[in-house]
Amino acid sequence: MRPTKLVMLHCPKAAGTSVSTYLGAFFKNKTDLPAASFRLSDESKWPNYKAFDFIHGHCGYDLVRYLGAEFQCVTSFRHPVARLASLYNFWRNDTIESQVAEVVSEKNPPPHKIAQHLAHELSFSEWVASDENAVTMYTRNAHTRQILRNWWTPKDLSWFDMEIVKHRIRKMPWFYIAELQADSMRLLDVAFGKAITKPDLGRENVTTYARKPQTSPTAKDAEVIARYNAADILIYNYALKRQKSAAALMSRSSLAAG
């Protein structure tokens, strides 16, 4: 049965904008939350979101829990190495360096502006290894913390935390995996009980590379990312396994029916 109230937990640069645009077509009353996710810590605004049927944003599961049992959540996965490289390249090309630097020079600059500024100032290797809190909120198990609570609050993840996150993934009516787009779209048809009219999502928020060339992770970068993102890699592989199993079952069912 198609979900009637849904929150899309958008982890940056995991096709979340494209997924949310597509899903939004199934709902009449929808909203996009502020891009600057730290604003969502203002819980006084949360009652306003109950009026919507579809909510998309860089929010965390704590908002889903607040909204109540009538809301389900979905998310989109992308391997952390590819996701962080995409975020770094996006910020270096789609934010204006001088404007970001001006904001950072002010008193108490927003954390995401500090992270963007350092993406302009540092090499990718330096950026993913940085211990700056404004950067690590993005580069260290951000997706796991988002599904657990929110991704802008630092947390040492325990075994129990990981079990909670896996349980929440199992409860999702659907999720998207960037590396398995075709299977994701086939399973969306099942989850929403409605024929899908387009074969893919299309692409939004695509990096232009108009200002700076693309940076690709080295083998050493991948090692650093893996060291700092063991939880994110674990849940990515967990979701990947579930997606592949569901797609294989669907294929066998289709063959049997045919």
C-alpha cells in the first residue's frame, strides 16, 4: 500500500533532490525544508510540519519520531567514497568562493558555510581527513547518524545504535540506491502501488565543473573515508543486499507469472 505521509531523509549528494522531486508527484501537500540543516534543530518549528503529507530535507529521524506513527520515512543511499567526492566537487563549483569566505569571516558563521569554505581551501585528501567539526558532520558516518537521530550532532556509534538503524531501514517502505537505479525504480512501483511512468529519476543539482576541475578520490582517500565511515559503509552494504534480494525476488515472481 502506498505511504500516505512520508519524510524523505536527504543525505547530501545521494540523489536526494531527484528522488524527492519524483516522490513529490505522489503527494498534494508537500514541503522542502531549509537547505541549511542546522536550522532544523529549532524544535519550536516542528509542529508546522505535521500539516504536510510529504516532507523532504536534510533532516534526521528525530523529526520523523516527533511527527508520529502516521509518518513513514525513506532515504537514498550512495557509497560514501562517491558521495563525499561529489559533495566536495559540488561545493567547489556551485558555491562562490568569495561569498563563502565573506560569511565565514563574520561572527559565528553557519557550520555548512565553514565546511564549504574549507572545501575551497583544502585538497580533497585534506578535507576528508580534517578534524574540523563543521567538516566531520558531513564526512564521518553522516548517513548513519541521520537515520539514528540527525547528522549534525556528533555521536560515537554503538552496536545497539547500528541495530536501531538497520531496523529503521527494514521498516522503510522503499529506499533508493544510486548505484542500483534500475532496481530501485522497479521496487518503487511495488512500494507505491502505481505504475511508474518514467524509467528513471532524471538528474538535479548536477555539478557544473564551471569553476574548478573534477577531483577524483585516490586509493589513499578511499582508505581514509572507509576508516572514518565504517558505519555508513555497513548500512550501505546492508541496504544494497536487501535491495538486490528484493529485486531478484521480483524477477523470479515475474518469470513465474509469465
